[in-house]
Amino acid sequence: MEVSNSKLDGVLLITPPTIFEDFRGTYVETYNEQIYVDAGITVKFVQDDISVSSRHVLRGVHGDSETWKLISCLYGRFYLVVLNQDRASSQFGQWEAFVLSDQNRLQVLVPPKFGNGHLVLSDQAIFHYKQSTDYNRAAQFTCLWNDPALNIWWPVKHPIVSRRDEGGSGA
């Protein structure tokens, strides 16, 4: 397992503990509590979620003040943006992007007070995340994906977004 810091304090880029490929296909160990603890990642995860989306769907940018997320791509490829929304941080408002796929198997650990959003680059992608708290929609913040003050670069100019993500209400 490899763990490296990103340019955002507290955000980690992780290569999972086991990736094995042979003539039968691929085996990936996406999480092993003891191996992660040994690497200094002591977050206790309580819930796993996935979302399945089509090309050019953009989900997010969402977050809350309590939840850690360990994000990976089970199938396909997506562009992940992580945005610092911690007002006490000198990096408030800064963002970093990562490409996660079923080929590179990278994971991103996102701390509380950071938002994340992703844009699907393949025909379809399965976004997977472990989280340290139960889902609580009422506690979440939403940052507009195209807010000019954030200046987030996205590889698509006109993504498919929900009402919530275009600035309206809804899911």
C-alpha cells in the first residue's frame, strides 16, 4: 500500500494494499482496517455507498463538517474534485483534482470540512465511498460546481447536473 499527501492538507492519495492481475482477471483489496491503521489512517468507517452514473454526469460538490470519505472508482473513470471548505484553514477555497479509474485503482481520503464532486469521463462509472458517519443530508453543504469564485476547472463545459447541483433544491 502506498499513501501520499496531496497539495491539500489532510487529503491523501492511496494505492490500495493488494492489486493482483493474471490471465483470469484482476483482484483488488480495497480496504483492510489493520493495513490502513498501520499506515496511519485510523478513521473508523461505518457506511459504504455507491453511485452509478453515465458520461458527463457531474455529482457534487458536497460535504459536511464531520464525515471522512474514502473514495474509489469500481468501474469506469471519473474526474474527482476535492474542495477545502474549512474556514479555519489557510487553504480555504483551494481545490485539487484527481482522475480515478478501474485501471489505476487509486483512492482519495477526504477529511471533514472538505467537499467533493465528480464528473464521469467514461460511458458509465461506479463511484464508491466509505464514510465515517451515517448519511445526514440535512448536515451537508453544497458548493456550486461552476461558482466563479472557486474557479474549479472541469473537463466538460455543460455537464448533466441535478437541481441541487445547479443551484436549486432537490437531490
